[in-house]
Amino acid sequence: MIERIIAWREAHISDRQFTLILSFFVGLFSAVAALALHSLINGIEHLLTSGFNFQSYNWLYLLFPVVGIYLTALFVKYVVKDNISHGITRILYAISRNKSKLRRHNTWSSVVASALTIGFGGSVGAEAPIVLTGSAIGSNLGQLFRMDGKTLMLLVGCGASAAIAGIFKAPIAGLVFTIEVLMIDLTMASMLPILIASVTATCFTYIFVGGDALFHFTLDGSWQVERVPPSILLGIACGLVSLYFIRMMTACEKLFARLKDRFYVRLLLGGLVLSALIFFFPSLYGEGYASIDVLLNGKDSSDWNVLLGNSLFYGQDHLLILYLALVLFTKVFATSATNGAGGCGGTFAPSLFIGAFSGFLFARLWNIYNIGTVVPEKNFTLLGMAGVMAGVMHAPLTGIFLIAELTGGYRLFVPLMIVSISAYLTIIIFEPHSIYGMRLAREGKLITHHTDRSVLTLMSLESIIDRHFESTKQDVTLAQLVHSFSHSQSSVLPVLDEAGTLLGEIDFTKIRHIVFRTELYHHFTVAQLMTQPPATLFIDDPMEQVMGIFERTNAVQLPVIDPDHHLVGYISRTRMYAVYRKMVADFSTD
């Protein structure tokens, strides 16, 4: 059946037109997935916490997060049987190393796993799982209809864009997120499908849940030029907070990585840390959007007590600054413990959460100490969200447009730009890559907007290795060597031992002066004639490094070995550059 549909499509609908059709369905399905995820999260959270006494602490906060992480870990281990953490990083990896192909289970597994984690109190966000889900929907629809690699990459971008647009009702933010974070180049060929997916997801989200914004926000006065200095300082502060967030997340990840094979130890450690933090600071429960809403709309002690509810701080609004500072400091540990223990969630919502707390805390301290002109706390709460997002994700445009669309705060565009740019310029001094890209960047597997580097990242070392070669051994005589050359297509023969380990090579051009002297055929052996290759390549070397080695050595071909130094094959300079030129041409085609 599918074969006939594909044949009919190829005969009647062009690839460009069909891509637009697929982008519509990617947007629709991503909106449905976002709705399902948030409905599950809200349903579980309401079921568990609706009966809590608001004015005192609740011991069940020590239990729920552990149960949620345990259920998630069991689901991943026995049902999914695959790693689904670090959703956006997995998308970047699929684009750079797996031809934009994501597995089928990614269209639903992250929804279930993150709903269990977050609904039971996991201090992470639902955005990264739903972005992975949307991208997987795009990838699998493209694979189903056998679209080419470039179209698959575009459909992955459509899914990510639609997921952000569907969650936040922010189509422009979805578009710029795809460009800034996933590094999908914006051309006329790519812009229209991504916009169609974003707008479709946004429209269906409006149909499903109505027109209310995720956060209720009323601008507190118009922006004034006198607020430029505090806006710049807030941006710098957000950049430093972003640095703290990234560095601590990385350190905690390394700690839990050491316990990779000790499931119950990870669960116990992460569960205890998370539960204890949520018990003392209930604002850390789940995504934390309710706390952000309080900061955006709070006015007096009754509102601040809502933020302090279910905690030991309730009724002590004079300790609000201390509470905010402690929550800001511990959020990164709660997020790390959630994912490290086996939960499923992203850092998108934690970035917004930390940004809101940072912006409010900055404004409150600024006004208390009367440093300069009075700044509106709710406006700076909003600006802090954009600043930390810009810093953590290295995506200033996403921070600007998401916050503007999310709250309707379009009249804050100028300060949003000031804070986001200041935060971004601060963080790149210390961290050249975002929290999503840093892991792949260290391995040379990150796609960037630099065309040459992107092509090298997309190139597969495996695909250009020539595994068909004649070899020889050390004790072979010159006469036997000449016979081997007569059967070889190459001017170089590798010298291997019995295990296939590369010992050296025989370059025909270097022994030409004795090859035709038959009287020497039994006087020389391969061991006497072999030389070491100009360089050796390892099977997992990044292509940018491989090309650099060819340039440095000016070699015609180089051997590729595995970690045990067994010869895998040879890479020809001519073939490598031919593939590279073709990919550059395809990559640059509009």
C-alpha cells in the first residue's frame, strides 16, 4: 500500500510541494503530542498534590519524586530499552551523525517518560522531550515517504519548531529556536516549511486549549532610557548565572555518569537529593511555572505566601529574598538529580525558572539598596527569563522572541534585546557552546552555521574508507612482493602481522630503483623495505581532523586503524575531496 502511495506521489507531487504537505502534518501531530504531555503532567500533579495543606510542609514531597523517577527508569529500561535523555542533544547527534534519522519510539516514549518524571515532581522541563518527540515525528514521516537526507534534516527542524510553537503558542520563537539551537540554515527552501509547521502547531494549540498565554503578565510602566544600565547589569548577571548553571550541570552529570551501571545507587542518591530539596523548597516541584506566574503578578505578602506555600518559610514573607536565593542556588542540583537518577526531562523550563528568579531577585535588591532609578520587578523578572535562556542555550533571538510572544510583552523588545545580548556576550567568554551542543562539540560532532565545518561534520569516515586492499607480511621476499603488486590496484601495500596489526607499508614509488633488478629479488625482504606511513587515522577521528592531517602531510592516501591498531582500510585524498565537494554543493543548494 505504501509503495503505491509513494509511486503516485512521485508521479504527481514534486518533492518541494510534498515537503510543505508533510510540514503541515508535522505541526499538527506535534501540537497533539504537546497537548497530551501537558495534560498528563497536570493530571498526575493534580492527583498527587490537590489535597496538600497549603500552610504547612508535606512529608509526601519526600516520596513522590523518588516514585516518579523509579517508574520512569523502569519504563525506559524494560519498555523503551534505549537512552532517551538529553532530548535536544540527541536531535543534534541524529542530524550530524545519523543522517537525521530518529527512532520510531522517540515519537511517544519521551512523552510517557517525562510525564511520569515531572508529574511526580521531577525538577525538569517538558520542552526538550516534546522537541525530541516533534523532531522524531518529522524524521519518521520523512523516512516513511523516503525523502532524501536534506529533506529529513528540514523535517526534523520542522518538528522542533512546531514543538516549541505548540507548547508556548510562539511560532516565531519556534522558527528562531530551530535556526539558533539546531543550526538549521534559514534559506527560502527551509523557511516556508518551518513556518508552516510552527503556525500549524500554534493554531491547533489555540483550538485545543484556548487563547490564554502560558503566563499572565501586565507591563509595569513603559520602558525608560534610564533603565539601560540596570538592564546591561542584569544581562551580565544572567550570563554568570548561566555559567553557574552549565558548569554545575556538567559536574553533576559526571558524578552520576560514574554510577552508570549502579541503578539503585543512582536512584537512591538522586532521589534523596531531589526529595530533600523539594521538601524544603516546594517551588522546585515539577516545571515551576506556577512560581514564575507569582513573580510576574505578585504584589503583597499574600502573593508571596503563595510562593512560600507548603514550605517551612510559609508566613514569613520577610525571608522572601533568602528563599529566592536558596531556590536559585539549588535548582541546578534538583534538575541534575532528576536526570541523573533516571528521570526524563530537559533544561528549557529550568532555564526559564532560574531566569525569572534571577530577574526578580536582581530588581528587588536593586530597589532595596536604592542603587539608581527604581526598576519594575515584574518587568525584570521577564527580562531575566530571556537573559538566562540566551546564556544557557546560546540563543539570544530565541530568548527575545519567546518571552515577547509568551507574555505579550512586545513593548519590552528593546530591554529584552539588551539583556539577551549582554547575557550571551558574557557567557561566550567562558563557554563557546550551548548546554545542548557542548557534549557533541567536544567530540567534533556538532553542526554549525559554518558551511565547511558543517559538511565535514556530516561526512562519514566510514563511507569513504576503501576496505578492499592487498596486504603483505614482514618475511615476504622482494620477488613475492613484486608479485603482490601485480595484483594490487594501489601503489601502496600495508604490512600486517598475523593479527592484522599495521606494522608499516611498502610504497612502490620508493622501491622503484630495485624492483626491476631481478638479481636482488632474494636479497631483500619486506621488513627491510617497509616504511611508516606519513600518518595514521583512527576510525573515530572527526573529518575536520582527518582533512587537516591530509593537508599537513600532503599524503595521497592514509591508513585507518581501529583502537587495537588493526588495519580497517585506506582513505584516498582524491575520493575524500570528491565527496566533500559534492556535499558542499548539495548543502548550499537552495
